Amino acid sequence: MSFKLIHRDKSTKARLGTIRTAHGEINTPIFMPVATQGSIKTISNRELDESGVEIVLGNAYHLYLRPGPDIIGKAGGLHKFMGWSRPILTDSGGYQVFSLAGLRKVKVEGVEFQSHIDGSKHTFTPEKVIEIQGVLGSDIMMPLDECVHYPASRDYVEKSLEITTGWACRSKNVFNEVRSTKDEGRLLFGIVQGSTYLDLRKEAIERLLKIGFDGYAIGGVSVGEPRGLMREITGRAASLLPEEKPRYLMGVGTPCDMLESIAMGIDMFDCVVPTRNGRNGQAFTWSGELQLRNSNFKEDLSPIDEKCGCYTCKTYARAYIRHLFNAGELLGLRLVSLHNLHFYVKLIEASRKAINEDKFAAFKQKFTEDYTISNVKH
Amino acid sequence: MSFKLIHRDKSTKARLGTIRTAHGEINTPIFMPVATQGSIKTISNRELDESGVEIVLGNAYHLYLRPGPDIIGKAGGLHKFMGWSRPILTDSGGYQVFSLAGLRKVKVEGVEFQSHIDGSKHTFTPEKVIEIQGVLGSDIMMPLDECVHYPASRDYVEKSLEITTGWACRSKNVFNEVRSTKDEGRLLFGIVQGSTYLDLRKEAIERLLKIGFDGYAIGGVSVGEPRGLMREITGRAASLLPEEKPRYLMGVGTPCDMLESIAMGIDMFDCVVPTRNGRNGQAFTWSGELQLRNSNFKEDLSPIDEKCGCYTCKTYARAYIRHLFNAGELLGLRLVSLHNLHFYVKLIEASRKAINEDKFAAFKQKFTEDYTISNVKH
């Protein structure tokens, strides 16, 4: 068993656990920053270490196209290529392939698509995607799936789910072969699709459980549906997933979304928000969000967040960071991205502590109040 | 005396010294990285410290326009604004103002110009430029001057020099007033202009010496003139400048240019090359320059420079850095800028050591051979 359930919060469905991988254990709940192309944008590995990041997320689609599995394979895998020795989860790239509207063709066998970089033609089958992730040396692999966008008709979702479930089964088969010849403690998760149809989500879970995976991800959320609906799907799916496996909510989310989801029993998150919004000048703090480009910060000599211990907050003032954005200095993108990553990690660490003390409900409520009262944009 | 001459190399005219400033001593020869807008592009203060950077260079023109002296003054000066506690030299912005062809008008009183940012009209007088640098809290100030571009007619240069010399005198007067009310150990340098006319350079030096400055800069070089001519001007000017004052060659240069100039008795350098070229994928190494975007690095798992101890070289391989540039990842710009800064600092540190051992001529020759033999582009 790679997942160990350590403690259940008495005030919510939140839980503490660990996942053992080929590159060490990670603690859950966990936030995984996104290194789509093998780099957390603007951030060095040392900064990830210092921020307490335990695992990063790569993307098989992007890395397959550039630099290509050959180059990463020759480097000895993605860990060595990017100089990162802790765990890596790789997304299959299903989301990316299915975002290429007009450029891709889905068949039962797999999906044909054209590269977003140079228009070259490629085919992803579930088998190929696992093989690519094998070359990358991912600690946690994700199978090829169709991430259905919102809204989608029931008919479309039913057909898509049929394909996705078949692909999940084939992914497991090829993963078993890889594992049988070389067991390096690698893990494969299943991905629950079904869009906003709760009965289809339930059916998806039942079929995935029959195949059997090391963990279960909830996909196809945070794709444009109302926040309430996202939370309903998350809660329902989490309640149907087995206690003894980790639950990963893909692509989520904002600080409040993460806490709500942890309360429903979600263990893992990934999201580009801390770095993408950071590059846009938006900072996350314990008392809400700040747009640092705003002119009200031009003479503000306080750090982004008085409560924060990150390098940015220990060294630079808001007025300086605003100036960097105003003057087009890349250091600004870097400093806010670093702060945001640090904030996300510390928020999750604080969540773990609250769970351990059976106080997660109160923690979540207090955080949400502090966060939203002064929030400019939430 | 702020400048202390510690040792003269027996094999060249190179010299070792220290300059005492309001924010501590710096060792000469020295390379000063350029923080035009108050930021060494993509690099954090911690990285500057770790690279051994002792002083950075800001620009009065840029900082006057954005964020403006008011904001920096309210922060307590540029050191506090940018979170940098070691010395800062500020260039007057003469070079920038005189680069605004068509947008500026020179009078004896000062120069009218339009902002390159929003077209707003401004006037710089020598007095105003010193006052701005006073607000910035610069350790070493530079007077307003006209940096004449190459080529320029003798007639033009003579008239320009007349204005520049008058401005130098007025700068000194206002600087004396500032210093008399509040002596914080700030220094003012004079700038030798005169384009490629050696007799005018000589005249400029004589007139500046009569005014008297804490150090002397050679300006108007590296503006398009042939390299041989630049070296001739540098050598001649250096030989005419007093032994007991530091000599600063503005805007220079490449590794080999710096070593040649040190051999002529130059003490200080600034240049955007390590960071600008770094953002372009060009790395400086002890065995020459590398363009890391080249496809021959795509499977190269060695660091940029085996001999380098910088964070980039200790952590990342050429193949990874090439991928970052190829994929448009900002981390690439950062990693090569950091490596280049580190290289420049270590090159100057090694130069100091060689001077101390009276072996600078041999050191320079060996470096230049190693550097140029394998050089792709030099």
C-alpha cells in the first residue's frame, strides 16, 4: 500500500496521510505546483525546496512534444533532466489534447492531434501515454482520458466516458507490464470523469474501482462550471471513493476551493494559479488577494504579507514590487510567483496541522473569513 | 581619501585598491552589474550576494522617470527601496538622454527631453541630476554629461566638451553644498569625454583635474568605435589620470576588454552584457562563449562550465537550459544571467589575485588564449 491514512479530522471529512513513491514520501493533503514543461515558471529548484514543495507536476503532452522523451530518457528521466530529486506526478496530457479543438480526432484506439507548436501530426494511445510517462520516470502516472468541457450533453458525456473507461483499462494493463518487469514503486491513478452528471460520475467510479488503481483523481472540474456545482461533484465523488486510496482533485484551485475540498476528503491538488496569477501581479495572502500593480501600493513599504516568511516578503516591499511590474522587470514575476507558491504550501501545512488537532472546520472558517473580508477580488 | 591604492602589478599597469563608500568598502578592480531600473534583470539580491557582487549601478534618468525620486525618497533611498545594503553607483542618465535623438534639446543651462515612456517633457540640469542622486542616496554619483556618439566631428566634440566641462563644474558645486550640510561619505566622479580625439581627451582631463573629483570615469567609449581605438583612448586616458584616484571605464565590456583595460590601470567597469546576453542564451565561460540555444546542446548533460561554482552550474545541465529557452521558459533567462554575473565576478576576483602576485600579464594572456581558441563568437 503506497497510501497510509494517518488521521481523520473529527470536525470534517478531512484526512491526513502519506503517499510512498519511488522518490520518497509525500504528506497529504498536498498542493503540487505545475511544471508543465519541466519548470515551475520563473522558480528554481532551490526555491521549491525552501518553500517546502514536496512534489511537482509535469505534463506528458508538453514534454513529449518538447524536448521529447528521447532527450529526457537520455538524461536519465525527468528528475535528472530538471535537477529535481523529489517525486513527480505527470498528467497524461488528455486535457491539453482535448483543448486542441479542430486539431484532434478521437477514436476508440486513441486520439490523433496536431502539435500546438508546429502543426505536426501525432497519435496518443493509452498505451503510448503510459510508455512516455515510463520514460519520463514519473512517480505517479495519469492515464489518457477525455477531459469533457462544460457544458456537455448527457449523450456526449456517456460516449466519452465509454472511451475514457476503456482507455483506463488499457492503461492499467500496460502499466502492469511495466511494473512486472521493473517495479520501481511507480503509481498509476484512475481519473473519474462524467461531467456534471452525478450518476455518470458514480458509474465511472464503479468501473474504475473494478480495474483498480493506486489512487483516484477527479477530472473535468474547474472547466467553467459554477463553483457550487464543482463543490457538489467533488463532495459526491469523494464520498464514493475508497477511504484507503488518495483522492486527487485535478486543476483546483483557489485557496478557499482547496480548503472546501479538503473538508470533503480530498488529498491532492494541482493548479497553475499561484504562478500564473503571480506573473500577473496578483498575490495571495492570509488576509486576501492583492493586485500589486494597483497604484495604491506605489508608496507601500510593507511586505506583501506581514505573516509570510518567504524570501520575497523578507526582502522586498510592495512599492518595489509594484515598480518592477510597472517597469516590466522580470524579477517582479519571479518574486510574486515565489511568494504565492510559499503561501500555497504554508496554507496546506496549516491545514494538516488543523486536521491533526481535529480543528479543521474552525480553521477553514477562520481562514475563509479573514481571506474574504478584505478581499478585493474573490 | 576614499581610494586606497594597495598594490601595483609589476608585469602591467594593473593595480589593486579599495574604495570606501557610505555603504562599505569595495575592492578594485571591480565589475558593477547594471540595475538600470533598480533591479539586476531577473536576479535577486541574495543571488547578487552569493555571487560576490560588491556594488551595483543604478540609473538616475530611468529612476527619475519611474518610479520617481519622491517614491524612492519616501522609502529612505534606493538602497532601502531595492533592499540592497551595499554600495550603489548611479549613472546620471546623460547617456540615455542623449540617446533620445530628436526628443531632446541641449542648452548651456541643461537638456530638455521627452520621456521615452510617455513623451512627457522634462529638463535635466547638472544641479538637478545631483539632487536626484542625492535623494536616491547614491554612494558614487556621476555628473550630467553629453556622451558623444561615434563618429563625431571635431567641431561637434569641442562644443560638446565645453558644455560637459561646464556641467562638471556646476555638478561639483552643488555636490559640495550637499556634502557640506550632510557628509555621508558620498563620492562624485568626473567623466572624461572627447570622443576619439586624444588631444581633446587630454584637455578634458586637465580641466576635470582642476575641478577635482573623487574618481574619474572614461565615458564615450564602447559607442561603436573600433576596438583598437577604444583601447588606445583607454590607455591614453588612464596614463593621464592621477594614480591616487579610481578610474572607471564606463559601459565596458567583454571579458577580454576588461582584462586589457585592467592592464592599462582601469579600476572599475559596468556593463549590461552578462545579463542582456544571458537573457539571449549566451553564456560566458573560462573557455569561451556558448550560445545555449544551439541544437548541439540538446543532449548535452554537462553544466554550462565545469569550472564554475554558481547555482546554475551546480544544478542544471546545458540540455535543460537549452530546453528552457526553446520552450520560452523564463527560468532559462534567469539561470544564464546568474551564471554570467558569477563568471564576471570570479574573473575579476581572479584578476585581483593575479595582480597581487604580480602575474597579471601572464594571467591575462592565458585567459585570453583559453577564451578565444574555442570561442564560437568573439
